[in-house]
Amino acid sequence: MPFIEARNHYIEKVKSHALVGQDLANLWSIYEGKTSFVDLGCGNGHFLSEYLKLHPEMAGLGVDKRFKRIFKTAEKLQRNESLQSRVIFWDVPTFVQDSPAEFWDEVWMQFPDPWPKDRHEKHRMVTKEFFQQIYRILKPGGRFCFRSDCRSYWEFFQIENSRREFFPIVLSQKGDLFETEPKTLFQRRFLQAGVPIYSLQLRK
Ligand SMILES: C[S@@+](CC[C@H](N)C(=O)[O-])C[C@H]1O[C@@H](n2cnc3c(N)ncnc32)[C@H](O)[C@@H]1O
């Protein structure tokens, strides 16, 4: 057994959980023909599970690259009986590249790690390529919903959108545009610490 598997007992739990997608090929058929959203970097699944309670007509997918977080999210989905929803252990930039075009009604990205130093650039999920993929994978009329403590990401999406003329309808706010929707775990922490947040909705 590779060292990492011996160390992390969540790997086995994730592999055998009914609500964890194991590969992309089988995943798309779960969402086809449904009103669906994906939460990129879903963490422990607080937002995903609460949003599904408010919008039971939707099928949701969480994507993250931490086994423990994937397992906790899957357990929340199971407790809620959100059985048409899934979580998957996948790299977000790869996921958006491989997702079918015009597939999702909503793409959420909330509080991605800022990685402010130049030498950490390779870790950033917010890139020009990522932005282009988000536009590609949304259905016509679909929306990209973004919340962050990182002002430069918020500005980046708006500048990139003006430059490329992708999304015709833009809502932007210093603060939370999605006040009536559930908060994420990181958002609660930032609110408690008095950290300002920025939000954006781009509609295709
Ligand atoms: C700061 S946390 C925010 C979690 C959640 N969205 C929230 O607001 O509470 C960022 C999350 O993105 C995930 N993440 C970072 N880079 C990723 C990548 N390349 N692919 C998948 N998930 C990634 C991390 O594992 C972590 O759960």
C-alpha cells in the first residue's frame, strides 16, 4: 500500500461511499437533463448541503481535492437524503476542462485560496483559462456565482469579462450579493473576524 494510503484512512471511505463520484465518465449522466449546479472547492460541503435543502429541485456536485473534506461532504448529502447529488475528488482546473459544454445551470466558486506570492502561482485556480472554461460549461442563461475575501480575484474576473466580452449581465458588490443563500464555512470565519468580502454574479 502506498504510504499516503496507509496514512489517510479517508481514502478508503471516499472510494466506497455511494455519494462520491469515482470517475467523470459516469458522472455526467447523473446531471444530464436536470437543473444542476457545481460548487468548485466545496470544502466540507456546508454550502452544498444547505443550498440543496433550499433548492431541492436541483442536483448539486461538490469538487475538492481533500479526502477528509470529500467524505464529510458525502456524509452531509446522505444525511439530507440528497441522493441525486454527488461530491468528487478531482482537481478543479482539470474538472472544468473536462466538463461538457453548456452543461451546468450554476457554477459556484467561493473563497478559493488566494496564493498571493508569485512563486505560488501554479496553485491558483483563478486564471484566464479557468474563466474561459466557466463560460464554456455554463448553459445559456446560466450563472457564475463568486464570493471571496480576495479583492484581486474579484477584480480579475470583472476585468477579464470586460476584455473578452463573455458574460452580458454582471452584478458585482463589495459585500454579499447572495445574502439570502447559505454561507460557506470560510465565509462564517471571515465574517467573525471582520474581514470584508466581495461577490460577483455573471450571467451567460
Ligand atoms: C479556502 S477553502 C474554501 C472552501 C469552501 N468553498 C468555503 O468557502 O468554505 C478552498 C477549498 O478549495 C480546495 N481546493 C484548492 N485547490 C483545489 C484544486 N486545485 N482542486 C480542487 N479543490 C481545490 C481546498 O481543498 C479547499 O477545500
